[in-house]
Amino acid sequence: MARKGARLVVSPDDRARPTSRQGGEPPAWEPEVWVEEHAAPAAAPEGRRAEGRPDRTVPAPVHDELRQAVGSRRAEAADRRMAEAVTAYERDRYRDALRLLKPLAEAAPTAPAVRELYGLTLYRLGRWAAAIKELEAFHALTGSYDQHPVLADCHRAAGHRREVERVWEELRRASPPAGVLAEGRIVVAATRADAGDLAGAIELLERSRAKVRSPRLDHLRQWYALADLYERAGDVPRARALFRSVLDHDPSLFDTAERISALGG
């Protein structure tokens, strides 16, 4: 297992979206979770194997977190429960993941990996208030801003527009990796659009546009979101051009071809 973005193991078409989302907006931000990496057993000698899954182990840092939280005698059982929860999360069995994580979070409240995955699971199930609590706890324990886009999206879905802006300001000041910042920007733009401020939403994403020869996924996601906003604002030519740029660089991304066709492109 290694720390990777959840989008590496989740189909883009199956990602959860808050119920307040509209239109053809990009799928929800997929934060990092502990996911499986098939490697020789010797590659992770310090891991703890999950029962019935010889190729899955809890990474040593997570084992250490759990051992410190629950004690050495209970650490192995906690390792196994955590690994099973990750498997359930990867397979979109969020209720199973929740069943496994809830008692683990109660027993190991100081384990960041547990609070993180528990928050993501609650987010997938649309339990915004509970997800906010867990993701804020994760931030307090680690100082990491990796989950701030998800935190902002929870506030957006719950109708907490001021909180979305607050979280965005924290994220912007923290200067996180470009992909994290881009996802936060998309959430804020969508929140402003939800409130009827299409011009403000468009301005926010326009300021992030850059001419690049080899755009990354975060560039394409922002272009797609901006194209969606232009379509909602009635600027079909700009929407079509941006959707076309996304399609030219990644034909498999989202429903871009269908959106262009619908716009007469």
C-alpha cells in the first residue's frame, strides 16, 4: 500500500457528488487515501497484513499511528480493520467502510489516517456535518491542507457559503500543490455560481488559466469547469472552445464530447 490519490482507484464516472451540484461540473475532488500497491512482500517488511488479503498491508506510518492510539496489544486488530476499511472504500462500499471506521475513529481519535478516511467516507455518503468534523480533525492533527477542497465542498453542499470562502482563503494562503489548489478553486467558483454570481465564478477560474503546451489534469479540470460556467452564462462560443481544448488534450475525460455535441460543435 502507498499514499496515492483516490482518483487512481476510482472511476471518474462513479465519483460521489454533493447533492447541490448542477450541470456538467467535474467530478468531486478525490483526496488522498491509503490504497493498495501490488509489490513483493519484502518491499513492505514493516507492514501488517490484512486477514484474507495477503497482498494488502497497513503502511508502517499508519501502523505506528494506530499503535500509539490504541496500544501495542490492540494494534494488530486495528491494522486489520483499517485495511478492510480501505478495501471497502476502494470498492465503493461506503456503508461497509463506515461500519469499520466509526469504532476505529472512536478508539483511535489521534490517528490522522483514520480521521481522514472516515471523513472521506462520510463525504461520499453525503453526511456533511460529520464529514466536516472529521476533516477538520485531520487538519488539526497534521497541519495538512490536502483535504481542504473536500472540506469546502462539504460546506458548499450544506449551504455554508461563508465557510467555503474561509476554507478557500486558508487554502490559498497555504500555497499547497497545484492540483489541490485547483480543486479548491473549482469548489469556490461553483459555490459562487450557486449563489447567482456567475461573473465572479468565471473571473476566479479565468485568472487561473494559462497557456501550457502539456496541460496537467488540474488544468483540464479547471477548463472544463470554466466551460460549464460559460455555457450556464449563455456564452456558447467560449464554452464550446474550452470544451474543445479539454477534448483535444484528453478525449476520455468526463463527458466532454457529449457537451460539445450538445452545443452544436
